[in-house]
Amino acid sequence: MGLSEASGQRDTQALLPVTQAMELRKRDYHVERPLMNQEQLEELGCWTSAARTYQWRTWFQCSRARAQALLFQHLPVLAWLPRYSLRDWLLGDLLAGLSVAIMQLPQGLAYALLAGLPPVFGLYSSFYPVFIYFLFGTSRHISVGTFAVMSVMVGSVTESLAPDENFLQGANSTVDEAARDGVRVQLASTLSVLVGLFQVGLGLVRFGFVVTYLSEPLVRGYTTAASVQVFISQLKYVFGLQLSSRSGPLSLIYTVLEVCWKLPQSVVGTVVTALVAGVALVLVKLLNDKLRRYLPMPIPGELLTLIGATGISYGVGLKPRFGVDVVGNIPAGLVPPAAPSPQLFTSLLGYAFTIAVVGFAIAISLGKIFALRHGYRVDSNQELVALGLSNLIGGVFQCFPVSCSMSRSLVQESAGGNTQVAGAVSSLFILIIIVKLGELFRDLPKAVLAAAIIVNLKGMLMQFTDIRSLWKSNRMDLLIWLVTFVATILLNLDIVSPFLSPHPSWPRYSVLGQVPDTDIYQDVAEYSEAREVPGVKVFRSSATMYFANAELYSDALKQRCGVDVDHLISQKKKRLRKQEQKLKRLRKSLQKQAGDPLGKELEDIAASGQEDAKAPDGSTLKALGLPQPHFHSLVLDLGALSFVDTVCIKSLKNIFRDFREIEVEVYMAACHTPVVAQLEAGNFFDASISKQHLFASVHDAVLFALQHPRSGPASPVLVSWPLAH
């Protein structure tokens, strides 16, 4: 069929009644068009190269609005604090801040031991960085401060550069702990300054994307190995042993062998103290899990255990009578700022870069999980700056490098935290402990801190189950996980993780339109005659989607669609919450009038209204007074996909979930057979996503989308391609 005949058929079809045209579209079609090479296609579609944008030209523009935007971008607290809702958020933030502070106190003391430092420096690292992040951070829910993985990385540096053997004194070869701790504190604080400088520098030059090239299996394999190192490092406190300081390849293996060799020398009182504390902590955690629905905040097991252990140690005299090692003197008050030692820079540069990248990777991963859950965005570059300033300023006040803790972040969220005001509250609580109450814990047994660390490792040690899931879903990801884990355990090289990541790729993202009189879809920015199909958005990436660019793919998709998806979802959840609270208040007020028949009738009306709010029709965007997207269907052209990994599968599932939340159905097109097999192996298809959402070509997906539109803003319009039935 020629092009002129197709045009005539199109004009004839456009004159048909709407109902008859819809019936025609529901029939089986086949396409008849002349074969076209690339030259003919470019001529028909009026191809022109997409205009290049030079973003650097805008960098030097100056205006009041731009200055204000830069100020809000680099000091986010000025943007959100004036809009802070005291009525809705303050109580939740106060409870969350108190809950986090209760966890932060024992963890700060314990993780300082991991870093090879006196416990009080863990309290300093739980105060300064948290308050700095409150001013500069963009995540509302993560809890910045001491973290086990970061602490053990710092400990490997301090113990290798300042081992106990360098501070032996006297004929009995005792260690001068005061001199050793002074050197290690200087090492850790200088390391924190360097880590902060790296992170701030990378954030200012907008290198936040660097962390995307650390794959999820790589990071999880590394953190699992780090949790094993943390566990082994605490055995000397559990058994009360004096072990040699080791670093370098196979140091972990030698430490395990030395622990086994010296087990007969264990201090019985220390072992019993650790076992009792560990059992108490496990029981409290099990009780929290059982009573989670009924408790306004979790039972502070760590704090209660620390208080109880300190009281028993003081009353019974665990140190003098049973030889149990205790924390010792905790000086009250803050230490004055101290300049870092430039002489240590050259020996710490390599460690600092690795700790900076790994710490940021952990923080941004958790930050984006909570942002996705609550419908807001975190700026990866500003997060680098915020975390860097926390480490930089903290290092000046003799803190060691910090990141964010998963356990504390989950508590901050579940306890009702809405903003980083919760972080500020927790830091002020820690300040009170440092200034007034810290000296009360001088009789706290170190074995109790070791037990708290080991019990809190459960979450990271559970990552061993990744081996089974990755074996079923993606063997290449499993290989990355195992290589990272084994290399970290055996070689003890902190820098092994970043070098396992692939080289970056810069895909091109396009919105596609239909070339006139064909079933071919091209980039509307390059083909001026290409027209988007009304009601259907077609999106394509020029490169395969995997862990390094999956987030870029999702961000580009939401940007090119012209709809602020995250904001719309957030507004929808907010209005649904308000609607539900309003109906609950109405029902509660009417219950008081339930004594008379009219009151009972009103209560029934309120109850039926609440059920209507929960019904699908009551939760639509239109019913909630929110704008509807200008398209009802989204087609993802996945022809460029050559393989999928676990991160790609998660991203695709998130895309389906988010767009369905704003009443847009998602379809996939042009997947290769091996990719479909990998999707099946990765459990991508389920009750909500089936192979019926996967089409052989973009054209098939668009036709199906037009035949089965969701409740979109308008009925689909006839499109201009030649169809013969």
C-alpha cells in the first residue's frame, strides 16, 4: 500500500463514529508499508540532530533568584525549617530524637572501641556530626553518627599505624595506654578531616554520581565481610584476652587462630558478663518485635542493659574481684578544637578516599530508600557536602569518621520522625550526657559493649542469605558478592571494593513519537515529524539498564514524562491521610451522640463514608482534587537491554509501582529472549506484573494501550499509522 493510499485511509477512518472506530481498533491488524532504509526514514521524518545544551553557560549567570536558590541548595535547613509544622511534626520528632539518642549513647561508646579509641570519643562523634548534618543534609530520616563498618575501617587504620608494640614500657612490657590513645586520637581525627575534604570536594564538583558505580552486591558483600571483622574484633573483649595488633593480608585469620590458642586464658567473669548482657539484649529485641504494634517507642534495651551493668559492676566490684575490664574514666565536658596533623596526610590519603566513598555509599543508599518510601528526593551531591562537613568539622573536634546507621534510621522513622529536627534533639541529648552524665559510666564493663555490638550485627550477618537468592537470580552478581567478600576477609584491603566497579557509561534517554504513515517510533527531539501518540508516552534508553545507571534511568523517565511523580504520590498520600483522619474525628465525635437514634444514624453515615474513602474510587487523583497526568499509559522500549541484574529488576518494579500510583499503566516492549529469562529467574513477574505487560514491539504495546486505556484524562485519539484489517 502506498503512502497516499494510507493517507486516504487515515482520513476516511477519522470520519468514522468514535464507537465504530474503537471497534475497528479492537480487531487484529497487520501493517503494510514500503521497506525503508535509514536515509528514507530520515527524509520522511525530517531528521535534525538534537540541539546541544551548554549547561556551563548558566554557571556564571548572577541574579537574586539564583543566589537564593544556591543558598537554599547548599543550606537546606533554610528552605524547610520556616515551613516546619509544629502541630503535625514536633511531637513525632521529639519522640524519634529521644529514641535515637537512647540508642546512640551505647552505640557511640561501643563503636569507639571498634575504632581503637577511648569510649568518650564515640560520644563526641555522636554529637558534632549529627548537628552539622541537621543544617546541611537533605534526607529527613537517616541517623548520622557512629556506624560499625566505618568504625572497624578506622580501627584497622589506627591499629596498623599505632600498634600496641610501639608503646611498650618497663621491664614487664606493659602498654602505655595514655600515649597510645593520644596518637590514635590524632590519627582518627586527621583521618576524619581528610575524609571530609574528599567528600566536600566531590560534592562541590557534583561527583555524587560516583557512588552509583558501586553495585549493590559489591556493597553488600563488603559490609558482610566488615561485619565478620567486627565480630572477630570483639572476641578479645568477650573473653578478656590480650591479643597482638595485626594488619595486612590474612590478619583476620591470624587473629582467629590467636583467639583459639588463648581461650584457656579467658577471664570467667568477663565471659559470664558478656553472655548475660547478650541474652538480655536478645530477649528485649524479641519483646520489641512482639509488641511493636502496641509500643509508642521500642524498649531501650541497650540503655537499660548499660545502666544495669554499670550499677552491678559498681555494687559488686567486677573489676577488683573478678578482673572484668571496665571503660574507666570518662572526662566530663567537651574538648577544645585541635588542628589536624599535616605530617600524617600522606600516610592516610588512601584510607581516607576509601572511607569517604564507602561511607557516602551507605548513607545515600539508606537516604534514597527512605526518600522513595515517603515521597521526597535527596540530592546526592548535597549529601556528599553535608556528610563531608560533618566529618570535616567533627575531625577538628577530635571525632572519627562517621556515616549513617541503618538500625537508628529505622528507629527514627518508626518512632514518628518527620525531619532532621529529630537528629538535632538526639545530638542535644548526647551533649547533656557528655557534659554532665558521662562520668557515671566509668564502671561499665567493656564486655557489655562488645555484647551490644555483636547483637546489633544481626542485620548485616543476615546478608549471607544473599548467596542463595543471587544463585537463583543472577550468577554474575553472586560472583561479585563472593569476590568482594573473600578479598575483604583475606586481604584486608579497604580499597578493594571501589576498584571492582565497571567504567561509567552515559546513556541517552528519549521520548519517542510515531513517524507519519509508519509503525516506526523515533526520538521526537531529532525527528520533527515524529508525533507522540495521544495518551501514550513511549520512553527509550540507548544503553542497557544495570546497577550503575538504574537510578539515572528512573530519574530521566520521570523528568521526560513531564509529571512530578514523586510529588504527586506524596500529595496523594498526604490527602488520603488527612481524609482518613477527618473521617475518624467525625466518627469519634458522632460516637458521643450514639445514644439517640439520630446519633446512631449519623455514626452509620460516617462509617460508610470511611469505607468509601478506602474504596478505589475514593482514592483516585480526581476524587482527591489532584491533577491527572496527560497520558494514561507508559511504554518502555527495552530493546537496548542486553542483560538485567538485581538492581535493574528492583528499579523496573518501582517504576510500575510509582506510575500505577498516579493511575498510569506501564508496558514493556522489545525485550530479547535472554532478558525475559533473566526477568523470570529474578522473580520479576508476579500477580501484578505478568507477561501480558510485555510486547514484541513498541507498536504492539501502543495499540494495546489505546485499546485498554486506564481512567485517564481523556479518551484516546485515533493515531496516524496505516492499519489494514
